[in-house]
Amino acid sequence: MVVHGGGARISREMEKRGLEPRFTRGHRFTDEDSLQVAVDVLGGTSDEIVEGIERFGGQARNLFDH
């Protein structure tokens, strides 16, 4: 099992969409708009990881429903 994050990618995508990333005590403040960005980014990252594993002959499945 591969568990990944995506904080920097999420922040960059939020900025592209005109949203300002906000943090409280090191934790991202997540409202509806930023949650959608996180879902989009993390789902895409999971897809990229699955493709990479399969490209090298492994078997993989994305468990992130997006």
C-alpha cells in the first residue's frame, strides 16, 4: 500500500483557482472549495502513482474515489 500526501500540490492548485491556502497551527483549513481542490489533486496524484506502478509491471489500484 502506498499512502501519499499532496499539500504543496493542493496549495498550488488552490492559488491557480484564486483561493488562498490557510493554515491553523500547521493544519490546512478546509472549506468546501478547498476540499474540492484536495479531492481533485489527491485523486490525480493517485492515478499517476497507479500508472507508474503498472508501467513497471506491477499491479495497482486507486482506492481514492474521485
